[in-house]
Amino acid sequence: MISISDKHNIARLAGSRDVLMAGPGIPLVRLYDGVQPDPGEPPDGNLIATAGVASAVVSGGVLLITLVSTPVIVMSTGTPTWARILDAAGDWWMDGAASEGPGALVTLDTPGPYYYGGRIVIDSVVIG
């Protein structure tokens, strides 16, 4: 088992935040349906919605990502199953589960399905 100190964890999360926010654009959270691909591989599912990242703050031993706005517009009918986060340079940064349950990278207010033109409320994006 590997354990790290709180100080080490905060520094690790701060470094992740710095990489996320570095670049000419804004980071994005994209919600997809289907099966999450291998790390960094092209998405296989439908892009359901995209949200811009307003800020990322290390607090209480986690990285809290705040979105520009929520709800966000549904771009394709479907049920999000996973999320991809792109950094401010537009590069792959992280993938993870998207659901209404605990333990997901992106927690949704309701499970879906969502319909084109509707709205998705993203409750939280938290990285531990």
C-alpha cells in the first residue's frame, strides 16, 4: 500500500491544476455516452454536452473544478456514462465516470437520459 502526506497530496493536486489551466483557451469537460476508451484514445460514444471550466481550486485535500455555467445544453440525445476533461491547450487531461452516484469524476444532478436541446445539471467535478 502506498500512502502520501497531506502536504504531498496538496502539491500533487496544485500541479495538476496548473497543467489543467495552462494554455490559450479554457479547459473543457465533455460528457459522452458509450464505453470509456483507453486513456487518451479517441472517444467512441456520442458527445452529449460540453461545459467550460471557470476555475480549479485545491481545498480540503481535493481539486474542485467550477464550471462556467450549469446547466449546459444537450448536444446529442443520450445518457452520459463518462467524461473527458481537456486542458486549456485543448489536450487530453483526464477521463472518468459520469453518473449521479458517488465516486464519479463528474457527478450529474440526475441520471438521464437527456434529450437534444435540453439541459444537463453537472453537480460537481472533484478530483481526489
